[in-house]
Amino acid sequence: MISPLSLHPEPDANAVQKKPASAIDTEQQWRCPDGGDVAAQQPGKIIVSLWTCKAAGPLEVANPGSVAHHCVALNLKCTSLTFAHAGNTLIRGRLGAGMVQVTAPNVPCDAVFESPGNVLHLFVSQLVLAECFEDRFGCPHAGEIRLDDPKPLRDPALERLGQALAVSQSDDAMLGKVFTDSVSLAIVSRVVARHFTVGRRQTREVHALPSWRLRRAVEYVDAHLSESIGLEDIARSAGLTSMHFASQFRRATGLRPHEYLLHRRIEHAQRLLLESRHNVLDVALSCGFRTQAHFTTVFKRFVGATPYCWRMKTNVNR
């Protein structure tokens, strides 16, 4: 008769226990998680997989691109490769640890690894992107989200999150699926925030002052060099507020309005010093300076010599 206890023997203390399944897939093919087709996964789930290149020589890889998922690639180890995105080479040579690259759906990529490397790939559905956008900006995104800037970027926060995610794969830090899901969501949220923050900043980029407004401002300055004029006066002559005028003027000329005004006053002073018999004080007052000391300081900064010395030297050389 078989004892009931023999059906459930005591575990062997020396037996090797099975390692729990990792929440991060190991890729056998580049950008292809072993967990199955990315498109078949739950739409609200971020698929995380690890690509490891152990080859010391060139290794060519290619991927046609996911049908509906963005791929966020975080480089964990310094490597050397050539990476092409939609036929355009984006990387050729050394790629440092911490670099991040985002590929939109249906974009083919290929690479040639020249040295060993480790890359985390996060496959992100449209649903996850939409939730991250709404959480970050407080309103839904109008239409489909497409992160279409493939240029590699470096972000210290993303680098730390990627390293933390990679640690969850190790034997001594089995932090589990909850940890992996939380960190991967944090990574995607930051990628979304960066993309749309940079995009909005670029749309707000200052335009150069139109030529007709610039001409009005220059004519006003030249006509009032001897007077006490300020930024508001020059901006008003161009039909703009001080804030908008200052930034657009600097974009057009490379100088702040006050710097330009001083420049024109010193040029006018140089002409007066050479073409008239006015003393230095009279020239200073004629160019809008209230004191000779201030005029001398500004003149020397622009010209490299005091008004008196410059006049003497220039007249001798004429």
C-alpha cells in the first residue's frame, strides 16, 4: 500500500529552484519580444523586452516596424553601431549609455552592431500614449498621437529609469511585474512630456522683426540720437509692445535694442569728432549721453580708446 505522504514528497533542499518568470522578455530577434506578437497584447499594456548583442564582430539586424506600437529604445551599454531609421542613417559610431530613441509605428529600422550592447525596448500602444498625455497636460489629445522625432536624445532621468528597469531583470532584484509596469509607465510619460513640451516651445519660437518694422525702428533711433529715448519709444515706433519688440529685434539684428542704440550713438560720435570742432563734452551731449564720463566709458568699450585719444590718433593718420 502506498502511503499518502509518498504522493507529496518533501522538497529536496539541494534541488535547484525554478527562477520566477521575468516581466521583461529576452529578444531573440531585434525589436521582437519573445512574448508573442506585440499587436496581440493588451492595448493598455507596455511590452518591455531586452536586446543583447554579444557578438564582438559586425551583427546586422533589421525590423519592419510595429503596426500600431511606438518603440522606445533605451541604450543601457556603450556600444558602436550604425543605425538607420526609414532609410536615413541617424547614428554612425559610438552610442553612449543612456541614449533614447523613439520609432513611430510602421517605420522600418536596421542596424549594424560593431560591438556588444544592451538595449531595452518598450512597445507602447496608442491607448497608453493618450493616457500619459492626458495625465501630463490635463486634457485629452486631439487625434492620434505620433512621436515622429527619431533623433537620439540624452535625458538623465530616462537613463536612471532605464537602469532601474534593467535591474529588475537581475537575480538579486526580482522586483516583479508591478515594478516593471510602474517604471516603464514613468519612462513613457516622460518621453511624451518631452516630445510635446519641446514641440510647443518650438511653435512659440520668436520670429525676426519684419523688415518694414525694423526700418521704422532704425529710422527712429537715427532721428533721436541726441534725445533720451528708451525701449518703449523704439518699440512704439515699430508698432509693437516692448516685450514683443525686444525679442524680435534681437532675432533680426543679433543685438538688444539698447546695445544697438549705443552702437549708433558711438558711430555718430565718431563722425562728430572727425568732422566738427566740438569738444568731447559737446559731442557727448549731442549723442544722448548725459555726462562726459559715461560717454568716455561707453566709447572706450566700443572703440578701444578714449574719445580724445581716438580723435588725435585718427587725425594724425589722415
